[in-house]
Amino acid sequence: MPLKIDLENIVEGKNDATNFSTQLMRIVFKADVINKAKLHSVFPNLVRTVQAFMDTGEKLDLPYD
């Protein structure tokens, strides 16, 4: 399942998605710049997916890190 599906579940408010990537995406949405950079060093595609959505509303279809 690509990150796009997890992002859509979060954006649509589906709280039943509790896998690791959805939980991590929720953290990235709340993270400050410093912590987001730290997360990006380990999970670059996940952070890019969230950041692209926050900046443009685009839902990237990237694979899991």
C-alpha cells in the first residue's frame, strides 16, 4: 500500500488506520522544522508526501521508505 493511501485516510479523518506509517504521518504533520528534518533523514518519502500535501494539497504516490 503506497503512502498516498495512508495520507488519504488521515485527511479524510479515518481513525481506524493505525499502522506505523499513518501514526508517523500524524507526527510529521505536527512536527516543527527541526524534528521534521530529523524524520526526513530516516523517512524521506513519508516526510515528502506530508510536506507536499501541506504545501500544495498534492497527494504524492511514493513508496514506503
